[in-house]
Amino acid sequence: MDFTNSCFIIDRNKMHMVVSHEELLKLDIHTYTLLQNFKSHHEATVELSEMLKYSMTTMNKKVDDMKKSH
Amino acid sequence: MNSPTQLKAGFHGVWPDVVTPVKEDHSLDLRRLESHIRTLLYKGASGVVLFGECGEGPSFSYDEKTQALAHLVKEGIASNAMMLACMGSSVPEVVKLVHLADYLKLNAVLISTPFYFQDLSDDGLVNYFDFLFRQIAKSPTHCYLHLLPGKMHHELPDGVLSNVVEKYQERLYGIINQTGSSSLNNDLLKSFGEKVLIYSCAESDIKILHSSGIISAMANVIPKVVQLLMQADQGVQAIQIPGMKVKSSEDRLNEFQAVLAQHASIPTYKYLLSQIYKNQAWKMARPPLSHLDSISITALDKAFAGFALQANLE
């Protein structure tokens, strides 16, 4: 399968980011964690925004739980 | 050991038994399914099996399977990199799935025994396969007999299995053992090894069968470890992974099996994917399955932290 025009979500320096295949190949494999592959930049961006949404929801829930316990 | 010169050419490499992601409303999550498959193929999987045991096949309708496959083909997943598990409770339903695979030119179909709520006689099972194979006689898609655990499907008695293989040897490319019984492999090899290819879905059976490929549930999470096991069995120099805590793929597999033990398998795979892909949406399961309880999650988190997954390399 040809991945040339696809995009990836990676975890690098504790940040999630979208990179193209070309950009990925330039990175040292030990400096990032490959999360997922997507057909297009748009698809990857949609997923990235969902990931952020879910992590914010989780964080808010943790804060609420902490408030309740005090 | 199979002798490929006398047998049909079966599938090669690692084919993850892909888990099926669902949304909060329990409908199919096509975008996430496509991305998961792309990621597995990028990591070296030869193809994927859709709606199999790990993919909750019985929980999805014919229409949903059609929708998913059409979406994947449309979005550029190669048809010959997909197999469809045709699980069903009636012959017409299974025939429709085989015809769907024909239409989409999929790599292969996996045919299993029916779900049923009563004990079935040997004659009844033989008649089931006769009825089925008559209707798919002209199907060009490669066909594998899929043996599943007794808790899911009726186990095929030896006599019925012999009958089916004998009658449909020309049509069958192989038998796939997903019963969870490793001892069955030797019996299958002894009885049918010269007629059809024998595959197992247990990663630890690679050494026993020396088969050209494997359908693996664990490959959803650690595709490269399973590939390394296959390569090691085929005499290919195993790739040394820098920084890997345990370098032997077999040890790594055993470690991962220890993580999985004690938990319901499909919700566990979904939970682990939610950790790997950093998205809690992966935890959703379609009823009658439910996502893992908090006690299991705490235990899994602890075990998985010890496993120290290296997502790029495994």
C-alpha cells in the first residue's frame, strides 16, 4: 500500500502533532511515537481535535472529582 | 508441516483479526476503523480480517458489514488486503456475505459453522455445508474453513470435518484453527495436512505449524512482535530492536499474554488501543459487550505499564 500522500499523528516532545509521510521519514525514529495513519491531512486533523476534546473531558472530570473530595 | 508444492497457495504474513471500533451510540466508527487498518498495514501487516471473532462479527448486520467494506475500498484500502469472516446463523446470510466478498474482490472468506441454539447432528452439519457450498460453487474468492471456540459456534466433529474437506477440497484453501486448542493443530496436520493448508490463530503455535501466515488478535496491538515471530520461524534474521526491554519476540509475546490474562479479550484490546492511540473513544464496545470496569482498568494499567510498549517498534 502506498503511504506517500498519507498523514500521521505522532507524539513528540509530549505533544501530539500531524505530520506528512515525507516529514515523518526525516525524523529520528527514537524521537517520536507513531500513533496513527490517515489518508489525508484533514482526516488526521479531525482525529487530533477529537483526541484533544477527549483529553479535556477527562481532565475536567478529574478536577471535578478532586473538588468533590475536598 | 505443510508442503506448499502440493497445496493451493494460501495467505502469507500477519493478518490482524481486527477489532471493530464503535461510536458512543454503538454505531460503526468507519473513520477509526479505516485509520486502524492503515496503521496496521503501515506497520507491516500483510492484510486484515474483518468481522471475525475479535471484530465482534456476530454483532454486526449484513448492511453494516457492506457499509464498512465499501467505505474501506472507497478510501483506498486494497481489496486483496482484506478477508471477511462470514459468520451467520443461516445459509442465505453467509452466501450473501460471500457474494459481497466476490463483488469487492476481497482476498478471502472465512466460513464457519452456524450459530444455533440446539444440539446439531452430524448429518445436519454436513447438510449445512452441502447447502452452503452448492450456493457458492461459482464464487472465485478463496475460501477457508474457520474453526471457532465451542462457546461461540458448534464444534465440528471429526467425521463432519473429514466429510467437508473430502468433498470440498478443490474449493477450500485451508483450515484456520481459532478454537484456542493448540493440540488440535497436530490432529489437523495429521488428518488434512496433505490436502489443505492448516493455520492457527494462536501466536504461540507458529513454531508448531510453520505456516506461511497467521490471523492474530494480538497483532492489533503488537503487530511487529508477531511479524518477528513469523520471520524467526522462517529463518529470517530477527530484527534487533534498540532499547527493547526484552529482545526475544517470544518472550515479548509471553509478557503480553500475561497482560491480557484475566480480562475479557475484546474490551481489553479496545482499552489497550485507547491507550496506544491516546483516544478514549476506542474503549466503546457494542452491546452485549461492555467496556472494562474500573477494577480491570486499574489492573491492566499496572500490567501494561510494566510491559512498556514501544509503539513504533512493536
